[in-house]
Amino acid sequence: MWGKSKANLKQADIAGALNDERAMSEIIIDSIDDGVVLIDGQGVIRKFNPAAANITGWKQTEAINLDWKLVFKFIDDKSEIVDPSTTAIGKAASSGQPARDNSANITSKSNNTLALSISASPLGQRQSDQSASAIVAVFRDVTQERQEQNQRAEFISTASHEMRTPVAAIEGYLSLALNDKVASVDERARNYLEKAHISTQHLGQLFQDLLTSAKAEDGRLTSHPVVVEIGEFLEQLTDDLKFAADKKGLAVEFTLGNNQTIDATAKVIKPLFYVLADPDRLKEVITNLFDNAVKYTPEGKITLGLTGDTTTVQLYVRDTGPGIPREDLGHLFQKFYRVDNSATRTIGGTGLGLFICRKIVELYKGQIWADSQLGQGSTFYINLPRLSGQQAEAIKRQQAEQSVLAPLAS
């Protein structure tokens, strides 16, 4: 029954299979719309359902007993061949752990480019190296969905870019109208103008966030990563951000390691935490988290912290606000998601800030998440890969050499 398709399944086959567990599994696998492929420990395809054949263009009889790399030819967005070991199937096979890729591309047998969402799961592990004894991969063609998503992103990007100019002009004129040296308005008119100015600023921020999120989704977000010593970076940023908290009467502190509060006048031996990232983008992320903490914290303090181990640098922003419901934590970094409570309804926001933060952190192979308890505040964590001192110096030398050679190359 491994080679039968949906069209060949007869009523008698189905009736008999319902009493046979393996045959019933075969019918289910052959009937679903998602492609399913079973790969043994040698990388040979042992099962290839009809949907897999329809998606890839390979007949079942052709694909079975072939090496999976001959059937699944992964390519990147520039149509260049991708190293099979870096794909979801390759990662699951070598690590023995599940792997998923929602942005994969392959070349079909007829040389058409297909967008895939693919999930690969190991079946057992070898004791020698923890690699998978076999792999089952489930995938589907998302070419149309991705094209529609790109079209939406392009529209948002274009519309946001075009609308920023007139909104900026309106904001400029309102600023002039509120300037006592330029115009004279009575208090009642001033009140209206101030409200209009605030609303225009909010609209301008919305367009900017829409533009940034569109660039983040399609890979156009500019980034110039350099070696950054996070301790000094975060300490300086804490000083720069204090003003916003001071206006609300909130205390601000910077902690290093095991909750050790850093005093600028104290002589403390500080560990060096190096990462490879764009400092402007990192500043954008931390500032966004800090501003959110200030907005939603009525009293208490905001803490910016730094810790880590030999492989990871962890930054965090902690507040003493009302906290976030547990059911909302998993959705915070989705586009346009906002926690629905009295605080969020009275405080403005675009619902894009945390989504943009996640996209920026992921640029540097990092992770971002939140932990919170109602009534006990919230903490937003960022983990980034840590560079050793030797790695940091090597990257600095390489970038210095490239900056010297760049004018010569042009």
C-alpha cells in the first residue's frame, strides 16, 4: 500500500484498512494535503506520499530509494544552492532534535522555485553521536501565501513611506503654530493644537513602525554589526534613558551579574561581554523596552541588567508595574498584538514595537522573551551569542582591514 494514491484507494481497501493499524496510517498519510517524506539513517527516502509528489514534481516511484538531497534541492532568495546540513532536514538528522523552517525554498523537478514551510522530526537517536536514526518531514507549498505576504508588505512599505512626508509637514506647521515666537494663539486654541500635535506625532510613529516592520519581514532592515562591549554600552544607555523615568518619578538602576548595582564612582572589576551587533539597532530595542516599562509602571523603579556565561550574554529590562497576564506572554512579540486591559486602552501604541524588537534580535541570532506575574512587574530578557576576547579582537582586526581596503577596491 506504500505506493497507492488517493485515487487508487477502493472502498474495500479502506474498509479493510480500518482494522489494520499500519494500513490505516498509510491511508491517512496518503490522503492528507501536506507532503510527507520518511528518510532513513543513510539519507535515503523510504516513504513519499502523493502530496509530496504533487508539490515537488517527483513521482513516488522516482523519489523512493533516492538520496533526499537529490529530491529536495534547497536554494536561498538569490537562487543559490543552500548547504543541505543547514536545512531543517539536515539539522534534524545531525542533531537528533526537531527543526522547522517557514521560509525555505526548493527547486522542483521541473526547475520551478517553490516556497515551503517544512518541519522535520527525528525518529530515534544513535547512541554514538546523537544523530537521528530516521527523519520524517512534513511540508507544504506556501508559494502563493508568501507572494501575497510580500505584496502586502510592499504596499505597507510604499504607503508608509509616501504618507510620512505630509504627516511630517503637518507636524511641522503645528509646531510653528505652538511656538510663541512665531504665532499668537489663545489658550483654548492652543489646547486643540496641542492635541492635534500629539495625534500627528502618534500617526508619524505608526507610519515609521509600519515601514520598519515591513523591512524587517522582507530582509531589508539595514544592519552594520560591529563588536560591542555590552557592559559599557548598557551602562551608558541607562544614563541616557534616565530622563524619561525621572519625569514620572521612577528610579532607574543598572545591575551587573548577580544583582550587583553599579555606581559610576565605584571601582569595580567588570567582566567584558562582547557581542557582534549593530549598536544603533540594539539601542532601538533597549529603548523600546525601557519606554514600555516607563509607560506601564505607575511607581517604583526600572532596572536594566546584564549577566551571562561563556556562550551567552543576557540583557534584561525589569519594571515594578502591574504585570502581564500569563496567557498574553506568548503573543507579545506578534505583529499588532496588544494586551487588552485598562492600561493599554488609555496608553497609546502601535502594537509593532515588540515585533520589531524580536526581528532585530533575531538578526544577531538572539532570543527575546518576557516573564511576568500580575502585581509583581515584568522582565524582558534578551539573549545574544557571546564572543570571547580573542574572537572580538579578530573581528575588529578584520573589519579594520576591510575599511582600509574598501577605498582601494572602489
